[in-house]
Amino acid sequence: MHVRRPATLASLAAELGVSRTTVSNAYNRPDQLSPELRRRVLETARRLGYPGPDPVARSLRTRKAGAVGLLLTENLSYAFRDPAAIGFLEGLALACEDAGQGLLLVPANPEREDVAAVHRAGVDGFVVYSVPDDDPHLAAVLERPVPTVVCDQPKIENVDLVGIDDRAAVAELADHLIRLGHRRIGVVCMRLARDRNDGFVTPDRQRKAHFHVQRARLAALAESFGAVGVDWARVPVVERFDHNIACGASAAGQVLDRDPEITALICTSDILALGALQEAARRGLRVPQDLTVTGFDGIPEAERAGLTTVRQPVLEKGRAAGKLLLDIAEHNRPRSVTLGTELVPGTTSAAPRTAEERWFGP
């Protein structure tokens, strides 16, 4: 069987009667050629079956991969399933598009220690999206001699950071509930560490959480409610390792089983809060008359449900992280970008019913 050998850069240049640099410029530096000449090069390349410059050879020559790596310690599907992650991914992609860079997702299963995906990633830098401070994939990223930007967590010395003031944002939410009169509360939170825990969380585990965003949010709640006489050690806090609506529902069920008299259920994400709303409905609890439910993130689904939440700019987070990473200017110290948040008092929060109202009805 006869197989035609593919054209090479040299044979294409000879066919056109131009230099190899001219052919290379048609692909890599089109501004260096007239539109007519570039069109002739590309048309001839198609006719002869020339596939274009070898990207691997080019990266070896220039020492640039032309791509940004996004490390998220979740399965790959999480980036396309979680609304907050989707918004962040869109913002990062926009920053990469503006800079003419590609984007490589580097998923790292939180229950596996294998960091080969980080070592193999052909990227010019990493954006690390919300990982625990003891994650081995993060350690592998920091070993690579490329720029790194962290989004949300963890805070690392000499590494650029993009995020929000989680403690202040949750304190504002807590103050809203305190002004409404809530003192008997429960909490549903996202995972606090790499070890799987789907159950109640002790104050010690809260203080030692390796996800500092969750640690900060729980600490803000403990401080705010403690200031009005709530014994935080008696507040039921339930953790979920996986982040989905079903987990929010089951966690809410655990809290309500432990203390059916709570008047407010505070969730550290909108996804968990949407699950809590489902569980409240399953139990015949009216929201907010019988139970106040709050979330965090401001995702579209939560806003459509009228959820009381904290809106954070997830798309702008991604864009800001990309811009920091792709800014090639020299910097003597790490940079930090703190974005604003907004309390959204939706229809799922109200003053708690009095004991008389709970006994005799509205």
C-alpha cells in the first residue's frame, strides 16, 4: 500500500519558493506577512497535506506551552456541574482568551494521592482553585518552576491570591439573622479536610479545618452568635464531603433530627441550602415561617428560589486570577486581590415564630 509522506516545512517552502521562516510566520506570526501571501501559504499547505508546525517541537524551542493549568481537587465533571465552579471557569477562560492562551484542566481526585497529572501538565503556570492546605497536588504545583495563583484557599506565603473576605461576609449574614431574632440555629457545611466525614463536627475539627474558607465561615458564625449568648459548642454542625443538593438535604435532615426546635439553618453554600429547602418541604416545614434557610455564593438557581444568601463574584474571581497569572511584569512581593460580596436577603429568612405560634399555629 502506498502512503503519501506528509509535507514538511522545508518541502512546503521549496514548493512556494519562499524561506522556511516565511512559512513559519504564516502560522505563528501572521502579522509579518501580507494577507495574500499568508493565504497562498495556507492553501498550498492544505493541498500538500502539511499539518502545520509541531506544537511539541515549538514548545521545546520556545520553552512555552501556551496554556494555563487549572488545578481543582475534584473529579473533572465537577467543573461542569457545580454552578460556582462553572462561573469561575468562565472568568478564567475569558482571561486566557484575551491573552491568546489555552486552558488545561488538571483534575485531582481528593481521595487519591497520585500527583502524576500535575507533573505531566504542559502549562506555563497554574491557577489553584480552592484546595486544602495539606493537599499533595498543591505541593506538586508549588514544586514546578512556573508562576502560581491561588483562588480562595489556601493562603500561601509568596503566592498570589484572589478571593473574598469570607469572615466579614458571613458575619454580615449572621448579623442579619441575629437582628431577626434567631438564637437556636444549626449549620450545614462543606468538607473541612481531605478525610471523609459525613456527620456532626466537633468545635475542634472546625478550628483545625484544612479548608480555610470553611474554617473562616464557621469561626465568623461562632463569634457572631457567641456575642449574643449562644453556646457554640451546643450548635449542631454537620459536614458533607461531597457537594451536591442530595448531600444538603441529608445533612439538613441530620441537623433537624438532632434539634427539631432550631429556627434557622445556615448552609455554607447555596447548593447545600437548596438541598436543605428540599428537606424542609419533605418534612412539611414552611420556609421561612417554620424554618429560615440561608446559603452562600449567589448562584442563579439560589436566586430563582429566593434564597437568602451572600452573592460573590465568581466570574470576576476567575478573570482576576487569570489576569494575575498572565501578567508578566516582575513583582517583588505577592499580590492579593480581594473582591466584594453582597448580602441578599431573600424570601427564605424571617423572624422566628414564638413558642405560642409554634404551639397554636399562625
